[in-house]
Amino acid sequence: MRIEELTPALESERRAGIGIIGCADIAVRRAIPAIRESPFHLVAVASRSAAKAAEVAARAGCKAVAGYERLLDAPEIDAVYIPLPNSEHAQWARRALEAGKHVLIEKPAVSSERSARELAALAEGGGLAVMENFAFLRHPQHDRAQALVADGAIGELRSFNGAFGIPPTDPSGIKYQAELGGGALWEVGCYPVRAAQAYLGDSARVLGASLTADPRLGVDTSGSALLRDDAGVSANCSFGLSHSYRSTYDVWGSEGRLVLEWAFTPSHSARPVLRLQQRDVETKILAPASDQFLGVFEAFHDAVRDPAKRAEHRHDLVRQAALMEQIHASASGRTGW
């Protein structure tokens, strides 16, 4: 009998235990509160610093573990969340899968299609879930937008246009460290690229891309990418770390346009507005408030319990990594990086 056939019965006997590898700010602010509301049981948080692990664990009401390997050795942990610097994602996701743990990786999961395929193969072979955390996808405004497009509210889809930019912050932060996988493409560019895939088909490919680097920081601080699928639907994705805040996308069709005003980072209490424009009529649709991170851990838990839900996450992981790698390669060819 295959592992996948045993998993639901085994995991239905008790709450699945989850551990966190790393004490990043996103884990403390968003993930831990969401996990505590989710079906998971938060078992432990791990840090290379015993003091840091103890501090976070005391606030979270769970065990503290000094060292990531020790957390992976814990039999009561079924799954792990990895919010480490980008450069460490592939290594620790691989180790976690090899240790028999289901894995949720903070975005961007990995920087190459090859790494994504290796993780997907490990997960599939071990009867495990591997999932990339794009929390914005778990907000109901996106389900509503996709349903409107599928129902023909804007006619035949012609193009997607997405933008995510944030103001500059402390230059010593991780997002500005090239050796840790920083830069605008990986920090914010991945959002509109991932959102575009909800509307473009699997044939989506990169037509061109550009990145603007800051020589003082040694990373790209802005950029854009143009995608297109075989049906002729295009996607223009713009992003940056030196901009006024913008978090939006729109889809444009033969008979109308749909705009999401606050697409990527609405607070859990916010009610984002969707604007549906049809000829000379605009309809404003108020989305419900939602905790995106809670939605992530609920979806991850579903994949842990149900093997049938894992293939989609593996597919999404590989497709995103492939497009991001293509964008980086296209832009690097133009900038000489």
C-alpha cells in the first residue's frame, strides 16, 4: 500500500503538529497567530539562537528548539513552515522532506525550475505536501475576481496588468542583501507574476524583462516583465522597492475591465474593493474581510490530510519558479548581470 493511502487515516487520529524553522518577522507577526487559529497544533519554533527561540516560543506558547535539525528530528512534528531568507529555502525544504515532514515555504520558494522540480519530486515520492506561501491568493477577493472573468463579466480576456511596489526601508535589511536572495524581483516582483497565472494558461512564457539595479546596494530595486500565453493573453508585471506603495492588478477584456485596488497585502480587517467597469457603468464590489495567513494554513492543512490536493501545489511551485527564472535570465541578458 502506498504512503498516500495511509496518510489520511493516520492524520485524522490527532491534530497535525507543525513547527517553524526560523523566527523571521513574518512568522512572528502573521504566521504564529494564524497557526493558532488553524487546525494545526503549533509544537515548536526553532532558531540558531537558543535565546531567540525561547523568546518567540514563550510568546507563542510552544516549545523552543535551538537548531533547525533538532526540530526536524521531533516525531511529533508532521509539517514545517520555512520563513528563512530566500537563499536558505531550497536547502531546508529538502532536508525537511527527507525527514518526512510536509513543507510550506515562504515565497519566493526557490530561484530555479530545477530546484522546484527536485522538491516536487521529493514530496511526491515521499507522499508529502510541498507548498509555496503566496498568502494573497487565499483572500476571497481573488476567487470573486476569477469567477467574474470566467462568467464573462469582461468578455474575452485580453490582458493582465499588475503592480506591486513598496517604499525603501533600512538598507541593511534582508531584502537588500544579494547573497540572501534579496532584490525587487524576488521580494515584490513574484506577486504580480504569481497573480497573472490565475488568468494566463500553462503556456505562459516570458517575452522580455528588465531590472534596474542600485550599485550602492548591489541588488535590483525595480523592474518589469512581459508574459504571454498561447491564447494571446498578455501580462505586464511591474514592481519595485523604491516606490510609493501600490498593490493592484486589473484584467482587461473585450467588453470590460476589472480592477482590484488592494490585491496583495490587505490587512485581515480590510474589505478590499473590486471595480467592475462595463462600458459606461462601474460597479463596486466590496469583498469580505479575511485573514489571508489563516487561509494559507487551512489550505496547507488540507494538503497534509488529503493527498489528492498536493499535485496542484507541486505544479504551482514549479511553474512559478520557471517563470521567475526566465524573467531573471531575460533581464540579466539585457543588464549584463
